[in-house]
Amino acid sequence: MPRQIQIQNQSRALKQPLSVGYCESFFCRLRGLTFRRRLEPYEGLILVQGQESRLDAAIHMLTVFMDLAVVWINADRTVVDAVHAKAWHLAYIPKRPAKYVLEIHPNRITDFEIGDKVTFING
């Protein structure tokens, strides 16, 4: 189980706190939220890549049984892309290079916009 961190949007206040698992290892990133059937609005995962990249930050939704809000964040912790990812969709690639991939409840998609600054707080 990855350690938990809090995500805050410095550009706009979040209506509800967001606590996510911090996935640094290859296997944690590979698994992501596959096989999960439910995600609470206050939880999710952040997948941490070794460097900024479009290809490395791409995700698949195969064996993911629910839609997700996916927010890509660069090394400066600025949102560079966001999408409502559909269950079982082959792949999503960010429009710009990203270091972090935030996977959260689909209702949270409006909590983040391109250009927003975010911070990570150890839980």
C-alpha cells in the first residue's frame, strides 16, 4: 500500500479534501487502479514518473472498471492536461509532458484546470 499524501490546488480551493496514494515504484504505477470497482470522491492515486514525458505519463484503462478523472502535472507542479478517462479505454496520453499522473473520482474533474498550481503535503 503506497503512503498517503494530501493534494491541494493553490489556484482554487478544493470543495473536499483529497488524499491519494503516492505511487513511485514500477509495480505500483503499473497496477494503478486496475481491478478496483469503486473509488470514494476523497481518494485516488498519484503516479510518479522518473522524469517529465508524454509517453511515460500515458495511462491505460484496460481492466479499470470505473471512469476516472486523470490530471497530468509537470515537475513544477502545474497542471498540464486533464481528461475524463472512460473505463476500458485503451490509452490516454497527455498533451504536454508530465511527471505526475493524478487518478481521482470522475466527479473531481472540475477541481483542476490547465495552469493550476498544486502542492503535495505528506499525510
